[in-house]
Amino acid sequence: MNKLTQQQKLDQSLSLTPAQIQAIKMLELTGLELEGRIERELEENPALEENYEEPQRESEDSTPEGDASDQDWELGEYATEDDIPDYKLRELQERQSVREEIPFAAGAPSLDEYLMDQLALVTPLDGVRREIARYIIGNIDSDGYLTRSVEEIEDDLLFKAGLSVAPKEIEELIRLVKTLDPAGIAARDLRESLLLQIERLPETPLHREAYRMIRDYYEDFVNKRFDRLCSCLGVSEERLAELYTFVSHLSPKPASGYGDDSEGRFAHFTPDFIVTERDGELLISLVGERDLPPLRLSPTYLALLEEQKGQRGDSRQSREAFTFLKHKVEQARWFIDAIQQREETLRKTMTAIVAHQRDFFLTGEISALRPMILKDIAEATGLDISTISRVSNSKSVQTDFGVYMLKFFFGEGIINDEGESISTREVREALAKLIAEEDKRKPLSDELLTQLLSERGYPIARRTVAKYREQLRLPVARLRREL
């Protein structure tokens, strides 16, 4: 028989209130996302409304504050949280009626449609054959490569579409797709794509030599084994340089520039802050702050809440009405407080960043960046490190020298021989400059780069140079070599 026991346990946990959760979620939103969030909250919560008091006092045709037409509604209409009062619907309709229409250009056909239209011109596509072709084309990735094998496509058609198709029929359609535009489409890899593109060009000695180099000596070509290529192809270094130049003009991503890019054409980037210099002073502004509608708690709901306080014990309906009204008003108050807290947090954070990186905002020079970590800004603002992290990971700032994500300004530092702290970003910039200015016939090894950086006041180890070079997506010296 199990024995019942009683014991004490000490446990530490973190519990967030709904208001704190609301504030955290608000903080992570960009300016454009916040506008949509406010509009959605206005539609869902009738206890929250835009504050029209100022415009109404200025307008000669404003409706009297006590107009019964705006406040004539019954409590029974709010049986669910999804219901919206008539006055809110009228406000939404008015906002929509004055909203300007956004012109949209006709979207270009997608890559799939473009290929299917071409394929229909070169071969009959009826019934099963059309489904096979659609499935093959649908498996071409955004770069234009078909990475699935014939066997995998055969299995997919059988188990997903219920079609039993012979491998020869799949191979035939793949071969036909490879003859379509853009050149190099549906290739298995880069090598095949380059060969397909060269095949489309007029036959010349240069094209024949390039085709042979890619077909027979691709590994030597990729690894830039120039001596071996000259020997195998029987060409001079000057001719080999011409071959490399020719291949460099072919497309490594055949599908680039094709497809439905209407979304990309209309996409735009809106920074969250603007920092400008005026007479030696840095001015900080929060983008979209003035465009946000002023919010307030609905006076009608507040009055109803007060009225229900005295009646909540009379009946079950009264208690339910009081609970509903209280919930909606508290939700609206949390929302308003969260927006205000968000604005205050963003201002504090951006002000501290600008103060710490003042020289950069004045000059735009990478060398002016100071080492700065999340803890520095947290101590300057009195905010938690996690809060600073949320702001820096999702917000951006427009300066006189370009637009930067806030996380751009954060980075560790090193100490030079003179005892000065230098940003690692400055070190990476110096490394990139050395590689950009090197003799491409004799690229600098990581050891030489380490020595040159040390001579310029950046004492770092060779393994650190290799790490920074990889972060800059720069290959090793052998692969940077050119003729």
C-alpha cells in the first residue's frame, strides 16, 4: 500500500502577466507590422477606439459629443468577443473609403507557367503526359536546377499521384525541358548547366575549347589548376584566361530573373529610425510615429462598466456583462500601455546606441565603430539584455550614410599594441581591403594576411584571419588566383 507523505519544495520560476506578454510581442514588431496590429485590434476590441477629440473640436461639421446615433446600442449585441459595434464599423468604412488605391502591375507568369507554355509547343501534352511534365517542372528549384533523380520522380508519381510511368517517358520529358528557355534550365548541377548554355551558342573555337574544359576537366577548372589545364587543353595562359572570362559570363543560376516577382517589385524597406546630423548634433526620430492613430478607452464602454458595477450581483446576465466589459477594457488598456512602453523602449535604446557610436553616425566610417555589446546598452538604458536583443534583432536605422540593422553596431573588440580597443568589424574591413588589393596572380595566404594586419595595428592570430575571411565569404588563396 502506497504511503502518503508531505514534503516542502523550493522552486524558482518566471511568470509573465498578460500585460508583460503583450509588451514583449509589441516590441518585436516593425513599424509596418505595428500599423497592421493596431488596425486589427481596433476591429476586434470595441473598448478601444481612435481618439477623435482634437479633430472634432477643429471641424465645423463635427457631430455633437452626445449624439444618440453614435451611442444607441444594446448590450445584447455583444454576446461574443468577435462582435463589433456599429460606430466602429462606420469608422472602418470611412477609413476604407478615403484610402487611396494602390496600382498593381500585371504579374509576370511564373517560371512553371513559362516552361509549361514552351513545352506545349514542342510536344503534345495531354492527360497523363501533362501531369508528368507539371511534376517535373514543379521540382525545379528557384535557381533552375532539377535535383531529383528519375527514380525519385517515378516513385513520387506512383505514390503521390497514382501514376505508373516508365522511366524512359520521364527521361524524355526532362530532356525536352532542358531544351527550353532559359538556357541551362533543369540541369542536375552547375557543370551540366554550363554545358547546356554553351551548346546553345554558335560553334566557335573558343566555345569548343570552353565546352571541352568544362566537360573533361571540370575539377581542374573549379580548383584553378592553371598549369594542368594549359597542358591538357594545349593552350597558352592568355588563351586560358579568355576561356575563364567567357565562362564567367554564363549564368550559375539559370532561373534567376524569371518567375512571379510581382511581390518583389512592390516590396519596399522602411527603417524604424532615422538619425540625421544637423550642425554637429544628431537628431533621432521614430519612423511612422505620427502616422499611428491616437488611441483611447471607449467612453461608452467605461460608462457601461461603471453602470454594471452596481448591478453585477443582481443576475447571472449582469455578472456576465460586467465580466465581459471588464475584460475588454483591461485588454484595451494593456494594448495602449504596450504601445507607449514600446515607443519609450525604442527611444531609450536608439539614444544609447547613437551616444555610444556617435563618431560613426557623424562620419559613416567603419573605423569609427567602437566595440559594443548588448550589456553596454542594457546598462546605459537600465533595460534587460533580452529587451535590447529583441530591439536590435528586428529594427533598422536610416543614417546619412545608408540603412543599417541595429545589430550591425554590436560587436566585440580587440586591443591593439597601443592599448586601444578596436571593433572586430574594422578588422574585417581591413582584411577585405587587403584581399581586394592583392595581386590575383599571387594571392596572399592567411599567414601573409596575418602578418600584414599585425603591421597595420591589428594583432590577431592566423586562425582568426581564417574565421573572418570565411565570414566575408572569401575563398582561400588558391581559389582566389587569376591569370
